[in-house]
Amino acid sequence: MASELIIKELHVAVNGQEILKGVNLTVQPGTVHAIMGPNGSGKSTLAYTIAGHPNYEVTDGEIIYKGENILELEADERSKLGIFLAFQYPVAVPGVTVANFLRAAINAQRAQEGVDPKETAIPMVQFRRELRAAMESLSMDESFARRYLNDGFSGGEKKRLEILQMTMLKPSMAVMDETDSGLDIDALRVVSEGVNRLLNPELGVLVITHYQRLLDYIKPQFVSVMMEGRVVRSGGPELALELEERGYDWIKEELVGDAS
Ligand SMILES: Nc1ncnc2c1ncn2[C@@H]1O[C@H](COP(=O)(O)OP(=O)(O)OP(=O)(O)O)[C@@H](O)[C@H]1O
Ligand SMILES: [Mg+2]
């Protein structure tokens, strides 16, 4: 199908060092695909590469989305195509309020080549209404809209803001990098419900997590394990339960067995 995300034999280097060593992965629209794996296995590298971060140099392989080779697109063009990344470590932008940032992001997405941006900009009244509704659904106090982006936000507040962005931008391919980390139990539920409300037959979700706990809320159809820059195991939701119980050593041992 045309709106699949297809990653083929992807090799990525950072500062000249190869981090991803042939990743193969497909995310179908309307499905949730979880990626787990030890620290340093390349999960965030994969997320940044999909989003088009300039520091991540693709040395081989392909990423196809909606039938297009997105490696030829800049990050903003990928975003226009519907790709969204919720960061593991969101950055603070002092001087830019949450509301202004979101409005600029929405307007950038709506902009069309050769058309005056004023023509396509979201009407202020509509923006305010959508923002208020989205913040309410995520139990965020209205005052957050006037604060500077992530400036002085707690860990949990930053993660909530990522989901607020996702709610407002309505991507068709969402990559969530450890959105659960730092969330208290109530926030985990609120954020997960926020994500679940966005699920629809067009939306593909790639959720990176260390914990089964998140997957109790956001239920994946597929689970893949990354290790040392490769996807080494794939399965259904039961694979996450098995990892929770047994850790990663058994996979490492099986890999050594496979190689010999
Ligand atoms: N900008 C960078 N400069 C140097 N090394 C990097 C950079 N980005 C990633 N790496 C290295 O690439 C490897 C993979 O990192 P990555 O952040 O993708 O792992 P991860 O699977 O997301 O880990 P975690 O579970 O801890 O978030 C690590 O060894 C990391 O140090
Ligand atoms: Mg990471």
C-alpha cells in the first residue's frame, strides 16, 4: 500500500561512525509498531533519520513513505508529508511560546508552493479553539500555551507537549521516542489516551520504549527488537512480554548461535 513506511537495509553514520547497520522495517498505516532494545542500540538514531535530522548520514539503503524516497527530502518536507517525531529529549526554545510555535508549525504544514502563506494560514479563532480542546484532552493547564517552549518544563510536561504537538499537527506517520520516560502514572494514562484518540486507519505509529507498561495502554500489533544497529527479532505483542520477563541476553545468545 502506498502510505506504508518502508525501511530497507538502512545504514546510517554519525560523525563518520556507522550506527545503523542494515535496518529493515515496515510500518503499515493503521498499525502500531513498537521498537525495543538495549541502550545505545540505535533506536533514536533511526527515529532522527526518519525525521531527516541533518547529523545522521545515510550511507546506504532506502526509506520510502507514501511511495516516495524520503531520503531526498528535507526535514520540513517530510513533515509536510505527514511524518512527525516526538523527541526523547525535547529542546527548550526560550522566547518562543508554545502557542506561537504550534501555530507556525501548523501554518508551515498548510503552506502551498506559489500561494501567499496568509491565504492558507489557520484562522486564529479556529487555532485557539483546537488548541484549547487539545490541551484540555491532555489535562494541560491553559497557561502552558503562553510559556516558552519547554523552557523550565518538567520531564513529564515536555513529553505531554510532544503529544500536544502531535494532536495539533495530526500526522499520518508518528514516531514516538520514549514518550513514556519521565511520566508519572496518571500522566502515562493521559498521554496514552491522547495517542489512542489519534489512531485511525491512515495513521502509522512507531513507538520506541523500554517498558511493556506503555504497551499495556498503546497496544502494538508488531514488536521489533533492535540490537547493535539492526532489527534482530520481530514478532507480535507477546515478544514485548517475553523481553520484560527475560531481558535481552537470550536474544544475544541466540544471535551468537545463529552466526556460528
Ligand atoms: N550525535 C552523536 N554523536 C556521537 N555518537 C552518537 C550520536 N548519536 C548517536 N550516537 C551513538 O550511536 C549509538 C546509538 O545511539 P541511540 O541514541 O540511537 O541509541 P538508543 O537505542 O536510542 O539508546 P537509548 O535506549 O539509551 O535511548 C550510541 O552508541 C550513541 O553514543
Ligand atoms: Mg534513544
